[in-house]
Amino acid sequence: MLAQKGDLTKEDLKNFKTEIVHQFHVISEDVIAQVKQVAEGVANVNERIDKTHQELKEEINSKTQPIAQAVTFLDGKVTALGRKVDRIHQDLKTEIQETRQEVLAAVKFSYSKK
């Protein structure tokens, strides 16, 4: 487009500068438009991730809630059974002691008659 160096005029340089600036504006507008598209895409992906995260959280809560209730219920049952086993253990221990005392007394009584 431009002639040899010696043939350049101020007008040629001004036109060249104007053309370069114009091309820069065209390219920068395209880059800005592409960056905006990428930013919109990122925002959409973020929204989808947030929505999926919330849905998964709700699904996990809905499925773990009955399990948590069952665990709480079973914990109460285990505690009650533990108390019952302790009571039965104590009752058996007492009964064994009483029976032992009765057997010892019967043995003493049987030896004293001889």
C-alpha cells in the first residue's frame, strides 16, 4: 500500500496511522466480545454448578434424615437394652449369692446332724 520510504508523505503516514488504529479497534472489539462470551459462559457454568450443588445437598439430606432418625431411635433402644441387661445381671448375681448361701446353710445343716 505504501510506496518506498523516500516517497512517503505526511498524509500517507497519517492515513497509515488511521488505518492501524482502525484495525486495532476492530480487533479489540472482537476480543472484547469474545471475552464477554467467555464470561457469560463461566457465569452460566457457575449457576449450573450452584444449582447442582443445592440439588445434591437436598437429595443427601432427604436420604440421610430417615437414617439419622433410625440411628437415634436405635440408640435409645440400645441404651434401654443395656440397662435391662445390667438389671438382669444384678438380679442373677443376687440370686446366685442367695442360692450359694442356701446351699452352704444346707451343707452345714446336713453335717451338723451326723
